[in-house]
Amino acid sequence: MLPVISNLLNRILPARETIAARTSILARPPMQAVGINDFLNLDIPPREMLLNPILPERSLAMLYAPRGLGKSWLAISIGLAVARGAPLLRWSAPRQRNVLYVDGEMPLVSLQERLKAISVPFGTDISNDRFRILAADQIEGGINLSSEDGQRSLEPLLEDVDLVILDNLSTLASTTSESASDAWVPIQNWLLKLRRRGVAVLLVHHAGTNGRQRGTSRREDALDTVIALRRPEDYSPEQGARFKIHFEKLRNRVEGDGVFRSRLVLRALGMVSVGHRAISSSHC
């Protein structure tokens, strides 16, 4: 008798699951197209700037460079400037915002030392809740944002966050192959979901041997801003972390000379600009 019941249940349960899946699909609101006149008359608030003119709110951006060039220093400095509403280089943060910095690479003691050094020029008046840190070294099993479980575990921390900085892709979103464009799709879908929720994301990534961002170029498709750091031709090791900033993609409209190539020296107590020249947005 029991095998008969078991076989019956095996036939019924998949049918129920199929019905439930179909019901879920039918319950979704239908997609609707909007006529051009109606669309143009929609009341869509303009995006404000997190860091003017390079980083709008609800945007996706990437900062990449070869190992050891200073990308984490610049990424942290961007986060602190946005959190404090302070200027950074020729950029300006109009007001204070909430920032979450997610580190997937550094030992805790090294991360603490770096944050202490970089935060000095920004003063001590940054609220504890304005700039928050999530370090993979504090989490058993680390962080893997290429999986749905990893994405869901991070989302509760993003409820009131304006900017999340993911440093870096190689350690926080590990996949079987960096070059496989299909492996990037689930991560891209999640990033687009965050953008729809109003969260801006700055991805920190490594450059490959060809000087471009490592892995599939598909990563850049949905990005608003792509920033590359490169060594100056006259660089020597005793100069420390000295680099040029190149804007390879900048969707938002730029006015003035806030977008520029800059040669920087990063010192133990902050960032010192030692030369720059303005470029037009057509060169970005």
C-alpha cells in the first residue's frame, strides 16, 4: 500500500509545483509600453551627484588598475569624500551620503592601517554610520557575490546606503572563469537591481596583462563610468603610488574641467596632487 501512495504523491507533487510556478508567473503585473509623449511627460527626478562630476547617484562605475598601483587608496578616498560631503582632487561631494565599503582581499590589520592613514585628511567628523566597513576576513567562508546566497546576505546592509564600493571583483565575485561573459550575467542583473533600488555601485577591479580590465568586456556594458589608473612614463619606484587617471567611459553630462587626467602621489597621510591637465568629455 505504501509504495502505491508514494508513487501517487510523486505524480501529484510535480504537478502542484508546476501549477504554483505558473500561478506565480500569472500573478506578475504585465509589462506595459509607454508612448513617447507620455514618456516625455513623466515626472522623473534628475540624478543628483555623489561626487561631481564623475559619480551620479543610482549609477554603476568601475575603477581598475594593475596590482599595487593605488586603486584601493583612491576608492577609499572616494568613499570618504562622499560620506563627509568633502572635496577630493577637483571633484566635489555636494552633501554627505551613506557609504558601505566591502573589502574582499586585505588582512584586517592592513585594512585598519590603510583606513587610518587615508581618513586623516578628511578629519574626524565623519559619522560612524556614514562610512561602514564589511571585511571578508571577518566572515567565515568569506564573501561571494556571484552567488544568489551571497547577494542576498549583503542586501540587508544596503537598506540606507547611497554608495557601495566593492573592492575587488576578483575576490568578492569569484566565478569559474573571469573571461566567460555568461558568468557575468547574474552579477550584472544584481547590480542593475541595486541601481533600480537607488544604490550606486563602484566596482574595483584588476587590469590584465593587456592593460585593460581583466576578464570579459561585457562588464562595461551597463556601467556609467569607467576609470583606469596608469603609470606615468617617467615613473620610478621611489615615488610611491603615482599614477594617471583616465576616464574611458562617462555617460553623465560633464561641464567644466572636473574630468581630467591627473598624476598623483599617495602618501601615508593622504593624497597630494602634483600635476594635472583638463580634458574635454569627448576624450573620456
